[in-house]
Amino acid sequence: MLTSFFSTSKPIHTIIVLVYMSVSYFVANNTLFSNAFSWKPFLQAVGVWLLFIMTLFILNFVSQKNELNKRSSYRILLFAVFASALPVALQSPKIVITGVFVMLALRRILSFRSGLHMERKLFDAGLWLCLASITCFWTGAFSMLLLAGLLFYGSTTLRYWFIPLLAVICVAILCTCYVIFIGEDQSYILSIIDDFSFDFSTYTSLTILIPIAVFSTLFLWTVFRYIQDSKRATIAQRPLYLLVIFMAIIAIAIVVVTDNKTGAEWYFFLIPLAIIMTNYLENASGKFFKEFLLWIVVLLPFTHYFLS
């Protein structure tokens, strides 16, 4: 049974998930094999694949380090399956690269609770979020997560509030130097700013609609249990629960305002969803229902290839 097999964390689980992710990624990018071979796109695809794998390891590290979940393999399985259900995201290097930046920022934000090296962590988080907003503009909204973490763990120290701004200034200076170096003008910098749109017409495609519907249903089903568990958590741990929920809310807001909606924008929502659903699988009763739920998730990516 899946729930029993992945209820522990062993190297074999990681190997299985990595193989699954690799197959899913290269199937999503099958044009590499159907077109005439070229080293440049091949090496780019391999680089993005490595970043995709890196995202999984950062997620696993962040979850274990901050005790967001127990020592099970659910979170890596769920993230791998959720991402595989969105091949359009795996086909976008920009989305995968931004996902790494967001995860690195989340790693720093959640580590605020230790109170150690706060200046360095604040600068790093601000830097990663600036880079994320350059590659995908609206992911800059995750800056609110940084401010929320600072509010929970460092609001009494005034200088902390200015350190993320310093990171923004540093990135702005570097970007300006780069633009001057390549001979462009300020319009080149302004081109990173995306428009917003509330047009969801692309979601009428079943290959996009079905995964989104499953993600939304799973979130609504499991988030209330997550909120209940946050109330039973220790005072030091409780803000971490709230930050994960807040991250999910921000990710949904990014989906709503993104201009060119392809379904790939849901990729950032998968990170908090994997954490929240893992908590449900680890703590909820009803073994048969959890098994049924996990099988639905595992089979979800196959619907895309069945419908396309």
C-alpha cells in the first residue's frame, strides 16, 4: 500500500521519486528527442532538470529542518506528482528557475525562528525574492511572506526592516550595470514588469482544468486539518504553520493576477500544498481513505496524456 510504503523516509523512496521526476520531466520535454539533436537546447534542458531536482531536495531539507512534517516521504512524492501533472510548468525554464529562487527564500524565512544570523538571512531572502521577481515578476508578492516572517520573529529590531530593502538596492544596481554594459536603456529593465489579467479562458482545457481542480479540492480538504494542528503546535512552531498557509494564499493570488495564464503559474502553489497535504496524510485517521486519496494523486499526471 502506498501510504504504508511512503510513511517512512529511506534512500529507496528518494531514488524512486527521483526516477519518477526525471521520467516526467523528459517526457514533458520530448521535443528534445523528436527534433534534430543540438547541444545547446539539450544542455539547457539538463540544467533545468537539475534545478527541478534541486527544488525537491530544498523542500525536503526545509521541511525536516523546521519540523513542518514528520520523517516520511510523502512530501517529496506529492511534490513530484503534482509537478508532473503540470507538464506545461516543466516545459518552462523560467518557472522552474523561479521555483528554486522561491524555495531558497523560503528556506531563509522559515529559519528566522532560530534568531541567529538574522541580518544575513534577511539579506539572502530579499536577494532570492528579487531574483525571482526578475524571472517571474508576480512572484515578488512572496516578499509579503518575508515581512510576515519578520513580523513573527524580528519585529522589535528596527534595523531588520531595512535589510531586505538593501538587497533590493543591490540587485537594482547590478541590473543597471548589466543594462549599461549591453547597451540597452531603462525600457529594458521595465520590460520585466508583467501586466495583470483576470482572463481564465485557457483553463477551459481539460488538461489544465483537471489538475487545477484536484489541487484546489485537496487544498480545501486538508488545510482545515492543518489549521487545527497549528493550534495544537508549540508557541515557537505555530508561526511556521501560519507562514505555510500564507504562502499558499500568496501563490493563489499570483495565479489570479498572472497575465499569460498557461497553468504553469500553479507551480508555486505546489510547494505549500505538498507540505499541507503531507501533514494530513501523517496525522489524519481513516487509512482506507488516505490510501484512496494518495492513489488519485499518483494517477493524476496520467490524465494529461490520456486527454491530449
